[in-house]
Amino acid sequence: MLSLHARTWELLQKTEQSLLTVHKESGVPFYWLRKFNLGLMKDPSVNKVQALYEYLTNAQLTLQ
């Protein structure tokens, strides 16, 4: 089972959208998004990861 961090990173790698588009449409800061995309963040903000995950999946994160 992947962590939210790992799954979100995987989704970002698979998207056909540019980082600039993802930034503009998700509201996640571009500098943060670029570092996350490059795997340079070992402990990213959960709020930003969740916002990015929800944008990339087009669904709210639900916990069970």
C-alpha cells in the first residue's frame, strides 16, 4: 500500500498536464510543486499533498 505522499507523486509523474497548469488549477505553489515533482521533499506539507492529490484525482480524499 502506498502512502499519500508516494501515490500523489506517482499521479504527478503520470499526468500529461504541465507543472504550470497543475499549479494554476490546484492552487499549490509552483516552487513547492517543482521540488515535490523532482523528489526533493522528504517531509512535504500534508495540506499541499492532499490538495495536489485531490486535484490530480478530481476527488476529495476520504479516510476510512
